[in-house]
Amino acid sequence: MASRDARDIADALRVADRRERESGVEKMLLVAELAEQYQLDEDTDLHPALHDEELQVGGPGTPYVSEYLALELGPLLGISVRKATGLIGQVLYLKYHCPTLWAGMQELRIDVDRALHATRLCTPLTPGMAERVTAVWLRTQDRLTWGAAFTQLERLIAYLCPDVAEEQERQALEARRFHIGQPRDGVADLHAQLDPIDARFLQATVDQMADLLAQIDGDDDSLQLRRVKALGVLAHPALALAMQQQALQQPLVDIGPDPIPDDTLRVSTRDDDGAPLPEEPPPDPWEYHAEDTPTGEDPASRQRGRRGDPHFCLGHACGRITHRLADLRPQVTIHIHINATDVAEHRGHARIEKIADVTLATLRELLIDKQVTIQPVIDLPDLPAQDGYQPSTRMREAVYDMFTTEPFPYSTTSSRGLDIDHTTPYSATGPPGQTRIGNLAPLSRRLHRAKTAGHWKVDQPEAGTLIWQSPLGYKYRVHHHYTDTLDDAA
């Protein structure tokens, strides 16, 4: 095959890029069309609580859609139900509230991602105002970076809709949140939304603790890495306070021996004018007295002996910590799964629930100086089946251990706290042992309703593997860590 010259390659790249952008637009058009057309056939004798409840996820003025639409769309696009719900709302808002921006997206004047993100900022606006603001913004946004473009959109909203801008700021302050993301390679991302003043204080405190790590612990890592460590120190308030107290200790000044012998001192009882001096004031109850201590040591010697004690300092920020620092750490429960063979051979991986998979070497590093309690993992094959409907606490824990996330296609919802559902429905007149590993799975309420109503069908051919069939006939196999699409619609 003859090699192409640079111009031919560039032309092909341009065509591929346009095709990709057109494909993204087509996807959004199809999402809108599916949202408007998706309906489920329901039995007339279906319990009222299980009927499909239509939702207006795009906001006032947009069509109502099936509450089960996101369950269908998420697996189709390989995304979670929560993300699918958000996408449906954004697409419908864009189409019905921002028609100029919707048309601009189809004409490739604005990328799909940028158009969808704009809807998040415009949601509080009335339909007419959203159209007006985005129509003005569309004309100039393509010449700006992502951040600059949305800064401009925020300014337009503030200029054209000052009342809305004020309300958005109030809501943003009320919606402040803190989140630790899914770790990768042994580290976790931290995201927090603070008011600007608190953010500056946090930055100053982190910088202060980073300096103390170098000053007190002799940490010679880079400033950036010490800032990260400092944030970890702040997770243990008592340790952070102790470090601050130690840094505030004032160095003692040794003034040397008294140059005047004690026996040469003459204490006068009169002032310079010859008048009698007033009597001494009563002793300060807070003043230190050597006789108050068992050993009778003087304050200076006691201070010199405690200069290395992080529980003691001099200064306005001092307080006394009477407990071991380790005892003051917050109590947390972390579930770690380790293969017994790996532990014996000092190699392999560990799975930390809701956090990450790490090597045993990294796990040892993470647990240094941490107080941990070891609890044996339940051996699933040896867990006996139960006859009653409600699984025991031990069995519930076993199900949560088997399914760390909800076993639905591409779900990212943590299983802990979800209802434990019987895959094959429980029957009071059925055989014994219906409540068992292999017939239980943690499901969210919406998914449980969709399954109970018969819209979604599910089977668990082996413990830990579920086969789902959607109302449109698509089939998915969900295992502990992955989802497979089995075939096309029936």
C-alpha cells in the first residue's frame, strides 16, 4: 500500500473529525427522540404503586418522560442511570428552552459537550431568557477556551438577569459539597466547594502545616507534596493542633548566673520619696509555684524538660491534650478484601471497598500508624440458605461483599444501603432455602420497581452474575467488575 502524503492524511483527519462531531449531534437528536417516544406497555391489573410515573426531567416546559427511560438509555450508552437521567434533562432543556443553541449544535457551530454544559448554567432562567442569553453567547463562544467561554456566559447572565444571578449564588452556597473520588494508582482525588473566604483560609492553613512538616518533622519533600501531606494531617485535628502548639513554643533564654550574690541584696520597704511601699497583692491562683509540683522543680527546668512534648507549649494558641493522639483520630470502617494465600506469600493485591485495588506493598504503606481491626471475611460457599424472607445480618454482609456496586449494567451506585432483593421472587408457599447466596442482589428502589412490574427481567445463573433483559429486548450480563452486551434486541 502506497504511503499518503501529509496533505492526504490531513484531509482524511479533517473528514474524520467532522464525522465524529456529526455523530455526536446525531446521538443527541436520537436521545431527544427516544425520550419523546419511549413508553411501556403495562398490565391493567398492575398494582398502582408500580405504574410508570412520568417525570419532567428537563424542567417546566419540556415533555414528560417515562421514569424508566434512564434505565433503558444508560446501558445503551454504557453509562450509569444517574448520568443517563442528567443527559436526558440536558438534551430536552436544550431543545425546548434554547432553540438557537440547539440549531447551532446541529450546524456544528458549537460542540455537543459545550452546548450541554451551558444548560447547567441556564437552568434557573425562564425559557425566554435562556434563549436570549444563549443566542448572544453562541456568536462569540467558539473563539474562547472552555473556561473563558463559560465565564462569559456567567457574566451575560449576571448582566441580563441580575436577580437570577443573585439567586444562583445563594443556591450555589447552599449546594456546597465535599467529595472524594474513586482512587486510581493508590491516590484519590478530593473535590470540595467552599465559599471564597473559607477557601483562602484553607489555603493558608495548608501552607502553614506544610511549613511545619518541614520545620518539625524535617520533611524535605517538595512544597506541593508537603501541601498534600498537610491536608492529610488536618484529617486528624489533634495531631494538627499538637504540631501548631509545638511550633509556638518559645525558646528559653539562659540568662546565666545572677551577678549579685543573694546575701548582698537589700530589699527596701520604701519608695524613692521615702513613703512606705504598698503591701504585695494576693498571689495569683493561676501563677506557677514550685511547691505545687511533687518534685518542686522550677518552671524553667520543667519547660526545658517538655520542649519536645507536642502536648505542651507557651503562647496564645495553647491548650492541653490529655489523650494519646492516636485515640483522638476519627473512627472509620474500611472493608479490605485480601486473599489469604497472598498474605502468606507477602504479595498480590487487596481490594478496599469504595476506594481502590492496591498492591499489598501499597496497603502496608497506607496502614502505617493506623489503628485497624481485622475481621474475617465471610466464606460465601459455607453460608447456609435461609427459609425466611428477610436475610440475616451475616447474609446481608455477604451479599454486599459480593456486589460492591449495584449489579445493574454500568451502575456505579454503592451496594451498601440498598435493599436486598430476591432474584427469583420469594414465595411464602415455595420451597425452603429461597433466601440464599445466588438468589439475592442489592437493588435501588427504581430498579426494584421496574423488575417487580415485569418491565425488566433478571436471572442469576450463578452467584454473582446477573443476566438482565430490558423492555426493548436488550440483554446484558453483569458480573462483579464488568458489564457485557449479549446480543441485539430480540
